[in-house]
Amino acid sequence: MSKKHSDRAQEGEQAQEGEQAQAGEQAQATEPDRDLYLRIFRVMALHRAVEDRMVSMYRQGEMLGSVYTGHWHEAIAVGSAAALRQDDFLCPIHRDLGAHLWRGMEPWQVMASFLGKATSPTGGRDGTLHYGRLDLGIYNLPSHIPDNYPVAIGGAFAFKYRSEDRVALAYCGDGSTSRGDFHEAVNIAAVLDLPCVFVVENNQFAYSTPLRLQSRTDFATKAVAYGIPGEKVDGTDVVAVYEATDRAVRRARAGEGPSLIECVTMRMHGHAEHDPADYVPREMFEEWSAKDPVELFGARLQELGFASAEDVAGMRDEARRIAIEARKKSLSDPMPVPDREEERVYA
């Protein structure tokens, strides 16, 4: 390695160490916000309840095709989305239902998308997990992840070009980091100092490929190669996710460029509900079952005195009630009308 490249690498490592130290100090100084925490818990509980209901619908034959869930991703989806403003640009993936719900998407709309109903965000023109809403600042997620990364940096470039105080945030899984568009997007964002936050959801498996065959190092460490801050957090701890994202968003708004956050969790279901995940060691499921992010945050609310055990149970019951009502509405909603199939076709 040349001296010039060696010096730049050393500077990047020192900058990352400084960012991590500063992040720790800021996290300790953060005062818990009761209203924010309660809203975060309600959306996390709704994320879980809606997906539990969709799993039941799939198994009962009410929902055809594939159903993708984000069990144990609730803290990542909601904690990161909570750190954004409503006018920021959100580019989620199929594990991030909570981010959609945080922005205001209705649970019945999500179910209607999986059912191909006319009331879905695409009007029934697309199904399963493709249910973005631009009026809520949510990009319609792609199947081929991380195709949303280049879109996110395009949004971030527009914000910088127009001098708009807005940030783009995009998610991907651990397997996505092996693709070229991941590296291209992060590199361009770094070179152009774009106001963008990249979240890597490390859930141990890319479909059936285990993490050890995907990467030799963790993902936050790789940020140094792009000269940007990288931070690794517990993806089952919603406060840790929120605070890490808040720090990254503040840097982006201040013109300090992009950041990469690695959130470590476990995919507790198969890649989709048709996948039995029999390639996952049972011991991993047993270990991670004790790290339920919804249960953990419910307990934390009680420790902080923000809610009683009865309050927590009541919020979870309310989430289940909403999910049941969403099922009824989505099943009764109409299918698309065939003679309108050419509407919203642009090419």
C-alpha cells in the first residue's frame, strides 16, 4: 500500500474511533422521552401484530403468493424511522413494516397489497411487499435488494442540489452488501457528501446463506473504506437503534455526509413463510428467542416508569384488535377492475 493510501486509511480509522466515542457520550446524555417511547412501542406492537395476523392468513389460504415478515426487526424499522422527519425520504425493504406504519400507512393497506386488492397502494397492479407511498415519502421497495440504495442517493443528491434540509435513509440486509450496487451507492454518497443514512439489517442469513459465508468482517467496520462513520448496534434494542440513527441524521443535516449503521438481529422466520428455515441451527432460534425486541422494550417502559404491566398488555391487545379489523377490511375490499389496467402505465 502506498504511503498516501496508508495515511488516508489511518485517518479514516481515527475518524471512526472518534465518532464512536462521541456517539457514546451523546447516547449517555440523551434523556428518555415518554411520549416518543410510548409511540415507538405502539408501532412496534402493531408491526408484530399485523405480521402475526398475515402469517395466520397465509397458513389458512386467505393470502396467496409469498408473505415476508420482519419478526425481530421491529426495533430496527421503528427505531430508525422515528429519527426522521415526515418529509425525509424512506427506502425500506421487506422486513421494515414498522417504518411504513410509523409514516402513517394503514395496516389494511399492507394486507390489501398482499391480497392484490384495488385499495392497495398500487391499486392491485403489484402484490406482496411492493407497497410504497410517495405521499408519505416511502419509496416502493424493490425485490432485488439493494436496488433501493441507488434510489436513496438519488433523492439525497436532489436534496443537496436544491439546498433542501432533508435526508434519505435506505435499508438492506447482510446479503445485499455483497452486490455491486451497495458499494457503488455508498461510495458515491461518500464522495459527494450526500445527506444519506445506510442501515444494514444483519439478521444472520441471506435466505439460506449464513453470515460466515457472506462477510469476513462486520459491516460497520467497512464504512472506513469509504471514509464515512460506521456504527454497530444491537438491533433488538430500539433505543440504541433510534439514537444511532439520530446521530447519523444530525450529521447528514449538518452537511457532514452519509453514515452506515449495522443493526444486529436474527431472522426468526424463514426467508418467507413458505420457507421452513430448516438450515438454521435450532440453538440459534433458542438463543435469540430470549431477545424479543417488543418484549424487551415493553419491560424497559416499565423500568422507566413510563407504563405499567397492564398498560403494556393493553397496548399489545389494541394492536391485535387493529390487525383483526385490518384483515376484515382487506378481505372485503374489491379486486381491481380489468378495464382500468392501462391506467398509471407510462411506458
